[in-house]
Amino acid sequence: MTAGSAVGTAQEARGSGTYLARQAGAHLALGGVDAAGDTGRRALAALDGVGSARTTSTLDDLGAGLTPRQAVPAVPEFLAAAA
């Protein structure tokens, strides 16, 4: 792997993670708590090892919105993955 391809891979992961984080937030806003938790976990997986302050903030907001809804199975799974 060359340095250029590593940067490209990190940018793709950041873009994918950001998209998924925003999608998770949209699910939550529309009442899709299960989908928000599942999509949030996918965002975390996509961002593994990639720094993105904007996406981290989005995921923090998602966690805050999901915390009161821990009776939904996807929520504690997301919160554990985000910890």
C-alpha cells in the first residue's frame, strides 16, 4: 500500500462514517430508534482508526439522544461500542 492509497482509504472511511452517522441521526429524529442504533454501530465500525471531529460530535449527539431509550436492544449495543 502506498501513502497515497492509505490517505484515500482514510478519506473513504471518513466519508462513509460521516454519512452513516448522519443517517443514524435522521433515523433517530424520525423515531427509528432500532435503525439509529444499528446504523450508529456501522458508522463506528467505518470510522475505526480514522479521526473526524465532526463525525465524533455527531455520534456523541446520537449517543445522547439514544441514552434515554436503552430498552431498545440496539441502543445499549451502540452505547457499548461507542464507549
